[in-house]
Amino acid sequence: MRTTELAQGIHWVGAIDWDVRDFHGYSTNRGTTYNAFLVIDDKITLFDTVKRSHLDDLLNHVRAIIDPAKIDYLVVNHVEMDHSGALPQMMEIIKPEKLICSPAGHKAIVDHFHREDWPFEIVKTGDEISLGKRTIQFIETRMLHWPDSMFSYLKEDGILFSSDAFGEHYASSERFDDEAPLADVMNEAAKYYANILYLYSPLIRKLLKQVGEMNLDIRMIAPDHGVIWRSHIDTILKAYDRWSRNIADRKALVIYDTMWHSTEKMAKAVAEGLEEAGVHTSMINLKHHHRSDVMTQVLGARAIVLGSATLNNGILPRMAGFLSYMRGLKPSGKFCAAFGSFGWSGEAVNLLNTALHEMKLDVIEEGIRHKYVPAEAQLRECREMGKRIGLAVVNSNDGDGE
């Protein structure tokens, strides 16, 4: 079995999941990896395990280096089941001296596996454990993105085992950021942030500041998903800083669903107005785009304009589903407006506006609604609305949400 050495005596021993295509409703079209890391020292240490279905891959990778029973310590940086699903089996095989986790990690492990008899070593931010030649320093990262999450920093090697932070759902035979196409990796990192970490942006800002103040000599970032960062560490750190501060491009999205193309005609007119104002614009028909891909674009856009026809006194189901999904991720710092056609009742635009206000987004237009098929005069209204939103984007301060 092929393993990868991050540095002398430090090995990737995780698993590649080429087939997974859905992760809690987030489309993972490139698959993913479940990264685990083995450190050979006086105290042999395994950082994280893998999803239960990939236990054999983990064991085969470890056995290519050592007998798993020789592992002394097992560190659990994150208890979510894609990283701890194989924990009970590994505990039986390894029988480690210490199972190292945060205080919230201890509670989560007991709640998941109902084993209070395991040899827990509970660590907090600033605590250190010596492995012999190496020292682990721990940093609690509560709610990034679970209460138990923590970083483990291998001081002598400058390697930050970062749990789910800085990760991507990206299956690849390459293990490092300089071995895979950087554009693909960054797109998946953005998608990961937009669909998993977006709502924790205020905490991420604080964490980035905290880690910066610790003056850690970070020479490698090893997340629990995707490639390991060694050549483009500044790139991913700057991206997280930008995303966490809601800094977006001068870009607009016209996101819509339509029944008989009337709302689609309005969407095209809105997009034309945005483009006339000099704003890069993308039209997104929810019939053809997965919600997680749409959220990835929302992350980098300064304005979002939503359109839906009215159905049964409400909005169309795909738009309703997308609104529910977006609401949970709590985007901020966006200019917004709504539009839509209707037959006889016409509630959709007001419902869209209500949702946008509830998300505390910057609703700068109360929206346009038209009965049945819009004529040229009505499409002109849509273009003018698009132009006004575009000018707001052009005159904004680059989307800095601070």
C-alpha cells in the first residue's frame, strides 16, 4: 500500500473515497479523502481515524509502516463520524496508553460510543504532550465546525493537523497542494468553506487572529480532507481571511426558478441591467444547479437577486429548498432583491423579501412582480432594477463585511 511521508517519520495513512457524491446534502463530485497521520517517535501517535467503511484502508496503510498494536497514543481532533467512525475498532486493535481529545471531544466520544473506560487524556488550548523528540501543542477550535474540534501542532516540524479547517472534498492520488491543479483545489476549498464553515465566519476570524498571535512556525497544514498544504499556505490562509470577513468580488448572481419561462425572462432582464452597470453577472437556474454549487458562488458574490414564480400561494419548491439551505449557512454582506411572475395571487416576491430580511441581508429593492408574461415595458423595469443593484455593487467598498 502506498503511504506518503510528510516529513521524516510522519506519514499520511488515511483513505481515499473516490465514490462519495453526497455529504449531508452537499454534492461531492470529486469524492473526498479521510486523512489520518502517523508519527513515529518514542511514543508512536496516530492523529484521527477514518470513516468506518474505510477502516481496512487505514489499517493497511498503518501496517505498511508498523504493527498497529505498537501505537501508543491516539489523538482525536474531531469526533464527526467521517473521522471517528473507525475509532472503536482501532481502540480494540491498538489499545493505546492515551486517547487524547479536547474536553468537548471527551463528551462527544462518550455520547457517540458510550465508552467511559477508554484511557482519556483531556487537553486544552496551550497544553503540550511530549512524544520524545517531538512535542504536540493543542489549540481548541470550538464550533469549527463542531464543539469538539481542535488543532494539533507538531512544534519541531511546524505541521498543523487542522481537523476540518482548510480542507476540501477532493479525492486524488496526489497528497500535496503542489502536486494537484491549484485552481481545482482552491475551488473545492471555497466550496467546502461555503457549505460547511460559512456560518462560523466570526469564529474563524477570531481563530485566525489567535493563531497569528501565537507566532507558530507553520510549515505545513494537514487537514482531515483533501490535499496537504506545503507550498501554498499563504494562499489558503489569505482565502480564509477574505471569506471570513465577507469580502466578495464585484459580482452578482441572478438565482431563479421558473414555471413557464416568464420569471426566466425577468431574470435575463435583471442580468442585462447588472451587466450594463459593469458588474460581472451569472444566471443560475435552480433546476440545473445543485444548491451546494450555488452557495459556492454566493460566497464570492457581492449581490444576489432571487426570482421565483408563485405556486400555491408560495414560492417554487426548488427556491424554497435553496432558501432553507442558504439560511442555515448565514451569508452576510450581500446586496439583495427579488422578482417573479404570477398568475392570480402573487405572494412569491414578498416571501422572498421576508426571507432576505430575516437573513439580515441588505435588501436594497423591494422587488418587482408581474402578472403572467412580462411585456417589454415590464422587462425594462427589471433591467432598471438590475442596473440600480449593479451601481450599488460598483460603489460598494469591495464587499468588506467588517
